[in-house]
Amino acid sequence: MLLTVLSVILDQEGVSALINGLHASALYIGVLLMAPFIEKPLYQYGYKRMMLIGASIVIVSLFLFPAWMNIWFWLILRMTIGMGIEMLHISSQTWITSMTMGKNRGTILAIYGLSFGLGFTIGPMMVRLVTIWQQLPFLLSGGLIILVWIAVLFLANERPEHEASTFMNTSFGHSFGRFISAWKIAWVSFLCPFAYGFMEAALSGVFPAYGLRLGYNVETLAIILPCFAFGSIIFQIPIGMLSDRVDRRKILATLVGLGTIAFFMLTFFEHHLTALMVLLTLAGVFVGTLFSLGISYMGDLLPNALLPAGNVICSILFSIGSMVGPFLGGIFIKYLPEISFFYIFVLMLFVLTIALMLFRPKVSKETTA
């Protein structure tokens, strides 16, 4: 909601596209600033309290947007919301991955991924409320998060568990050491949130401009854009359930490989509306679950004591992907106008497919439990 609504409002106020895009990155900067420091308070205060603190930061910031329409003030609020969102995401993701077993982790995290996808799908629709009253999207979103805040109050607080004395120290230096340990064990699973963030942001932020170059009008693009999100939503839970029954790495490698083929086919059919919509939907089916499946696979690989660090890495790479995707996509269509925009996804997914096929976990978490 925030990305779309603020983009429209700032554009209406005459802010340039460049400044508008840089302004949008403040949200992810807030996420990245908070990420390295969130592990210690998570151990100290527990999941519930961190979720309440994060939600409170987001609520207050949203209600402050209508108070003063100033681009620098809004920049600070965006960054602050990024910090609050990071607290919410890390707390919820770590709680879910630590409480679920391998036999149902894919299904549970698929529900989480479905909620994530629905937020990305429904949030931008609030832009229509700007025409009714400019402050309405901020107040409505803040009100919805208040309901979430109240619901969290009824949960029992839990904390990440410590499995060994080497993980007990939660200083920054030791946290960095845990990040390195988590990366060595589960690096390939962390590439999945990065790829999802890259694709989602590039398709949302760059494809509209590319679609106009292909000759599609704005009304047609409004129909094309939701295809990828729709494909990722409809099969999110079935694929998560399947990954609980079949080797999750093989499922990931197969889906990413099929996604590579779907995007490669798009390079030939991008001028044909029906084929474009069908192939984008199929691409969403194949790779739209990368976020939830990547976190599920990370949960399979890491010991519980490293799950907070692992979820922090997932969040960081998702945010980096969301920032890099539109940037590289914009460079691609500017300097390589004769080459299909979809090749950028083909290349990235092909590399990820090879990585998944070659990766072999050193020790299975489930067998050591």
C-alpha cells in the first residue's frame, strides 16, 4: 500500500520519477538498518513483545503521515516503518519456522507466504482511496494493524531456543558469527527470497514501462500485471503441501527450472497478449512460492538456535532483491532495448536452478534431531 499510494501522491505533487524511486527505497533502507541488530532483542524479549513493538512503530508512523505533508518527513516515516516491519517479519517468520516440524513446515509456511502475497496484491488497490480522501489509506491501514496488535496480545510469549553454549552470547560480534554459520549451512535457501524479491519488485516497478514500449496501453497493463501474483497465490498451499512429502530441494529445483522455461518462452510471446498473460501466470505458479519454500528449506537445514540469524538473512536478501530488481531492470531496458526484458529473469533463475541442483546439505537437521 505504502509504495503505491506514496508514489501516486508524490507524482501528483510534481516530484520527479527519479526522486520518487529513491524515496521508495527508504522503506528497504529501514529494513536493512534494523536487520543486523534484531537478533539480540528477539532472544531478550521474545517473539510476542517484538511483534507488538514492531506493530506499534508501524501504526504510529502511518498515523503521522497525514499530520505533515513534507517529502523529508515522509522519508523518515518510511524508514521508520521499514524498521517496524522488519521486527514484525523476523519475529513471525522465526516463530513459525521454530514451532513447525519438517513434516508440515512447507504447508504452514505456504499459508504465511499466501498471506504475504495477498498483502502485495491487495495493498496497491488502496490507491483508489486517495481520490476519496488522501489520508484515508494511511488511517485505514493503521486501523487494520491495530486489529493485528490486539490479536497478538492474546498469544503466549515465547523465545528462540539455545541449543549450544556457543549460541548463548547475543552480542553483535557473536550475532555476525551466527550469520556466517547460517550462511555456510543453508546458503542456497537464502537465494530464494532474494530471487522472489527481485522478480516481484522488477515486475511491479519496471514491467509497466516496458509494457508501454511493447505497445500495450495502461488499461491492458492493469490486467497483465496481476497475472504473476495470481499464479503464485492459487498454488501456494498445494505446492507447500507437496514439498512436505517430496524432497524440498528437488521440488525447488524443478519449480525454478520450469520458471526459467516459462520466462524464456515469454521472450518469444511478449507481443501476444493472451500468451503473455498465460505464461506470466504459469511463471507465478512455478516461482511465486520461492519466498515461502526458501524459508521452509532453510528451516529444514538450520538448527533451531540459528533460525533467528537465518530469518534475518532471508529478510536482508529479500530487501536487497527488492531494491536491486527495479534498478537492474531499468538499466536493462534502457541500454539493451532490442533484447527482451524477460531475459534478466531467465538468467537469474537459470543460475538458481544450477545452484539448487548442485547443492548438497552437509547434515540433515531432521536426522540429527
